[in-house]
Amino acid sequence: MSRNLQNMPARYQAQFSQWRNTLAGNTYQNTGTWVTGINSGQFPTVTTGYQQATTQLLQYSPDYISGMTDNEQARVKSQYASVELTDGANTTAMAAIGSIRGNAQNVQTQIANLEQDSLSADPSLNTEISVLNKINAAGVLTLRTLQDSNKLLASLLEQQTIIAKQQREATTNAINADISRRANLAGNMAQVNGTLTSSLQNFRMP
């Protein structure tokens, strides 16, 4: 308990990759705010940058909506919801990424401090209490890192859920269109057959 390992930094200290922020061209002045938002996590900047870099979703006029059948209205509103949900999930993910990036330098500094204290030969940093304190600090940093990872995983799951909704929507629309086509075909064939029968019965040679 009274002796430290000799030359700890040379034996155990390792170099790790540095965090890198997003960089992008800004030819038409519509990506700069996106880059700032996804690097900082400031939600107003994120939403503004997202809106500037994406195509605006237009809104149907009430006249167009009222002129649709019930099935058409349901389909259009479902598709509209998919886009709005996608926008919400994307901006939430951007904010999470930006928050992690914005705090990355501070976290790296704290990890570096913990590493230096752990590898230090200073007797005051190697007492039983000091070692326990460093273990506690490492545990807290680990929990914080896991929390950030969970945020990213939740954002990915949310986006996958929306993609699954869109896939279901496409399949449902195809099935409904086939059902409608078959129903209309049966009705049209019955009408054609009825008209044809009547025409044949009433046909007279001139």
C-alpha cells in the first residue's frame, strides 16, 4: 500500500482520437446554420438550420381537402404526418448530436484530468480516499457517457419507427388501391354485362 507503480504514464497512458465538428460547404447560404446547430445543440439554431436546408412542406388549401374522398383525405393526412414526424425526429437527433459535441471538449478535459491524477506518482493522489474518489469520478463519467449513448440510440429508434410507419403506409396504400380497383372492376363488369345483355335482347335486324 505504500509503494506506487513506477513510470505509470509511460506504461499506461494512451492517445485517443479527438472529437471533430461537422464542416460543410455553404454555396447557397443554406447550410451554415445547420452546421452551427448540429455542432452546438442549441435547439432554435437547429430548427432554423433544418428549415433552411430542407424543402418547405406546403399545406393543402381547405378547398382541395374538401374536394377529396374520405380515403384520399386519410392517405394525404397520413403522408403529411409522416413528413412532420420525420422533421421532429431529425431536429431532435440534431440537437442531441450537437449537445454531445458542444460538451465534448469539457468532457475530454475532465477525462484528461482523471487520467493524469490516476497516473500521478504524487502520494497525496494515491491515498485510499484519493483512489476511491477517482474511482467514483470515473464511474460518474461512465454513466454520463452511457446517458449520451442512450440519447443517440433513442433518436435512432425514433427515426426507425417513422421509417417503419412510412413503409406500412406505402404497403397499406397499395393494398387499399388493389381492393378499390377490384371493387370498381366488379361493379363495372356487372354494369357492362347488364348493358350487353339488354342490348342483345333488344337487337333487331334492320
